[in-house]
Amino acid sequence: MSVEVRHETPEDRQSIWTVNRSAFDADAEADLVDALRDGGFVVVSLVAAIGGKIVGHILFSRLTIITSVGTVEAVSLAPMAVLPSHQRQGIGSKLVEAGVDACRKQGHRIVVVLGHPDFYRRCGFSADLASSIENPFGGGEAWMAMELVPGVLEGIEGQVEYPAPFNAFE
Ligand SMILES: CC(C)(COP(=O)(O)OP(=O)(O)OC[C@H]1O[C@@H](n2cnc3c(N)ncnc32)[C@H](O)[C@@H]1OP(=O)(O)O)[C@@H](O)C(=O)NCCC(=O)NCCS
């Protein structure tokens, strides 16, 4: 059966929580999704469904890069999850591609992510692009960025400020 990627609807809330809970084997990321949604921070939230069953989810939320000359708006990709039974079948890659596309269409210019280096590199993220931007969680090669407008990160040095729901992870 084919995979449908679409924007979340209010009816998807419980399924999205369950997909995140299953993929991370913990409540924290699932609760983070609810907190970001309830706090009004969500930019894009997509689900992957097979035959009507939600098997994957990706969320992008607003964040700010604080620089010495002002603030720069960006979005953070976090969290994303695919049910363990459906991983390594290309669903995660599809979600990233569709999610980045939706962010670009909304006029967003920068996406940052902290996660599996190989996976996100393959999706077009770069640790080099994020090297002048600090984040409160560290991460080394796992800290990456993508320019949705070529060159938009040139000369930007600063520190990201995540929305409050991420404080639970500090
Ligand atoms: C990461 C995740 C979203 C990828 O979704 P997916 O549908 O499996 O991704 P795709 O099939 O498009 O791509 C598979 C690639 O993802 C990466 N990947 C998948 N699971 C991984 C894991 N547990 N650790 C590291 N990399 C992983 C690998 O690069 C893999 O490529 P490979 O099969 O050639 O090794 C999914 O594995 C998941 O939900 N993991 C648990 C939750 C999580 O870690 N979320 C991301 C936080 S940054």
C-alpha cells in the first residue's frame, strides 16, 4: 500500500502521540509535540499514513537565532518519528522532503536539526552550515542546518533560542 504524506488534523492527535511514544520508547518527545502544538509554536506538522493508519510524523517549530546584530527567524525540525515496524522503508526521508518543502512554501529560510548525522545529511542537512550557530544541547556532527534560500546562513553567527517546551530537554 502506498504512503500518503499530509498535514495533521485535530483527529490525528492521539495517533501522533502514539507514533512518537513508540519510536522513542519514551513519553518525552510525544509530550513535546503536544506542548509545541498547544503553545502555538508549530510551523508544519505532517503525518505519513498507510491505508489510513498513521505510521510516521514530523514536526517543525519556530525558533530564533540570537546574533550580535539582531535576531534571525528559523525553524527547528523536531521531533520526527516512524513506527519501529515501518522504519528503514523510506518513510522518514519522505517526511523530511515534504516537510522542508512545506516550510519553504511558507517562506521560511533556515531549518536546524539535532539528530542522526547520516540520515539528515542524506536529506540535505549540513553540520558545516550550523557550525557558527550554538545550541543549548551541544551535539557536534549531529547539529545541522539547511538553507531554504541559498546563502542565507552566510555570516550568521549566534545562538539558537528554542521555544519553552524544549526546556524539558536541557
Ligand atoms: C530516524 C527515523 C525517523 C528515520 O525514519 P525511517 O523511515 O527509518 O528513515 P528512512 O527509511 O527514510 O531512512 C533510513 C535511514 O535512517 C537512518 N536511521 C534509521 N534508524 C536509525 C537509527 N536508529 N539510528 C541511526 N540512524 C537511523 C539510517 O541512515 C537509515 O539508513 P540505512 O537503512 O541505509 O542505514 C526513524 O528511524 C525513527 O523514528 N527513529 C526513532 C526516533 C528518532 O530517532 N527520531 C529522530 C530523532 S533525530
